[in-house]
Amino acid sequence: MKAEEVIEVLNSRFLIDTRAKLKDAATPSKWGTWFLIPVPNYVEASTYGPVPTREVEWIELDPIVQRHIGRRVPPQIIDHTPELLQQLAEHGISTQLVDGRIRILLSVK
């Protein structure tokens, strides 16, 4: 599986936020709640796209999920870091931890 295919599966399974750094952009996109592959060799998220995969420098996953329970109850915090790193390693995808987020390089340049 390609990295973007694995990210699509993990995003739907763990309901994590993602963002991307496009090669021609100075800053990464905003965090978005969904990520998908609309057609082969393209990626799309709730905050960008669709864009060709070749134009994406990296994609970051936020493994920390906060679930709102109620107004007087603190949010539930779930850390999916171990599961995500394990799943990515099983597919041979190299990762970096950057400020608690999982970064996956899609292109080298």
C-alpha cells in the first residue's frame, strides 16, 4: 500500500485530524477532519484539494483525539500514537514525530 492509502484507512478508522504541506505553499494547510483519495495519484482533505500526490511534501496526523462529552464534563482525551506508529511501520512507511504529531514524507525535495 502507498502511504496515502494507509493514511486514508487510518483516518477513517481512528477519526484523526490531518494536514498537509504542499510543495508550493509556505505553510501547511489547516487541520482537517477527513482525508481521502478521490482518484489514483491525488489526495484531498477537508481543508485542501484535490491535489496531485506529487505536489504534497508531507502529511501530518494528529494522534490526539478530544471527544466532547458534555458541558460540565471534561473532554475525553485519546492518544492513538502507539497504534498509528505500529500500523504505519507494518506497512513500511517511515515516520517522524514532530511536536507530538506523526509526519509522513511523501516526496523528497
